[in-house]
Amino acid sequence: MRVRKAVIPAAGLGTRFLPATKAVPKEMLPIIDVPTIQYIVKEAADSGIEDVIFVTGRGKNAIIDHFDYYPELEEKLEQQGKRDLLAALRETSSMAKVVSIRQQEPRGLGDAVLCARELVGDEPFVVLLGDDLVDSAVPCARQMIDVFEQYNKSVVALMRVPTDEVSSFGICGGEPLGERAYNLDTMMEKPAVHDAPSNLAIVGRYILKPSIFGYLERVDPGPGKELQLTDAMALMMAEEGFVGCEITGERYDTGDKFGFLQANIAFGLKRRDIAPRLRAYMRDILQQEI
Ligand code: UTP
């Protein structure tokens, strides 16, 4: 069955980015001039997704507004002849069909996905975390949909990390299945270095069969009463199998301060209007430090 729908959980509190995220959703913090979540919706649209379901919460209305039409502003830009800005504005409201559902309280990623059950219905769907950016030639979700279509099993995105960093990630283990695909037999949340089955870390992208909702209902909330998506995925792996897809591209955790800065610099260095000055500035300040 074709993957047509995306769920983007964006109801978290963003505590690592306080005070910036007190009144502004962290998913709206811009990488230069484009909110992080817009890159994610674009990735979904470029991967063939037609319907986007945002899971939002208190104080997250700016996300919905961002993807809505703004006729008054469009008219003004049109009158002023600001064609580039007009095109950029129109892109935000035409990338995909967008709906939203509220998560009453941030009770974990698993609970956020469960909130989208009715809107997803009985079909496979992609989950893209609202603060995880992947910059790649083939959109990350597309890479995963291709693997899903090949093996007809739920798929999680994986990326190799330095061995001494495995304890900061969810880590998977399994047997190679094909090019960049693994038949998974282990999923561990933040393992000690000596317990880790590999250095393949989970990235915030998943293709899930609708049976995930049944597994989510079976798992108990973990510490902090949060329902963990990985607990339900581990059950699914044991009963139906789960495939890992080692994706290509650069990943940025924009919910983390350093990751956010990295993304701004990397994307700035790719922009023709910014790169020359940014490169010169970085050269200057690095020289001053030596
Ligand atoms: P994070 O754990 O990175 O987000 O969840 P957070 O809780 O907002 O961040 P900190 O740790 O407090 O800084 C990854 C994604 O899942 C969403 C978040 O909005 C984020 O995009 N999420 C998380 C939900 O939608 N609901 C939740 O209950 C938890």
C-alpha cells in the first residue's frame, strides 16, 4: 500500500531551548529564514506525501498559521512587485494538505503518534520528528519509503555515530538485508558503550504500519509517564519484524542548541546570498582566536 500520509509530532515543550520556546514553538525557530518544520514538510512533499498531520499542543498555533493562506500579505507583495517573496510565501501554503490534532499533554512521542490514529486510518504512514532535519540529495523519507516498498515491513531511519556517543541515542542491531537495509533484532534506548549492539543510531524518521497503534496501546508509560514510541516498535519488531534503513545525508538535531547552530551554519554555507560573507566572517573570527 502506498505511503500517502505523514505525521509530524510537534507538541513537545522544547525545554532545552527555553526561554526562546516559552511562547514560540521550537519547530518554528528558523534555519536562517525558513522555520525548521517547513524543511520537514518539504521533505515529506518531495517524498510523495499528500497529507500532513501535525500533532500540536498548547502554544503551537503558529505552526498551523504558518502553513495557512495569507491573502492580505500576498496582495501587498503583489502590489509591491516583490515576486520572490510572494513565491516563498505561496510555497508555505501549497506544499501539502495540512490538518492538525491536539495532544492534550506532552505524554511522550508514542502518545503523540497515537493521537493521530483516527486521521491516519488503516494505512502505512511516515513519522517525521518536528525538530530533526536531514539534508540529503534523495529526501530521507523517500529513501525510507523505497525500503518499505521493497520489504513491506515498518522501517526506522538509522545513521552511524561515533562509538563513544552511542549512549546518547537509541541504538539498533540486526543482520544486513540488502544495500543499507537491516533486519532488526535489537532496539536499545541509550545503551552503555559495552552493551550497544552496533553504532547504528535511530534518526527521527519512521515508516509505520497501522498495526503500530495496537502495540502503542499495549505498552506501559515509562519514566515521567511518557509513552515511548520505541517500546511499541520493539514489540512490533518481535512480532512482525522491523527493517532499519541506513540513510544518506547530514542530520541535524535542531532541538539541541549546538545542532541548531550547526544547521544554521551548514545551510548558510549553501546559500549563494549568504555563503561568501559567512565564509569570510568565519575565517576572520577563527584567525582572531589563534
Ligand atoms: P523531543 O523530546 O526532542 O522534544 O521530541 P521536546 O520534549 O519538545 O524537547 P525538550 O527535550 O523538552 O527540549 C521530539 C519531537 O517529538 C515531539 C516534539 O515536539 C519534537 O518535535 N513530541 C515530543 C510531541 O509531539 N509530544 C510529546 O509528548 C513529546
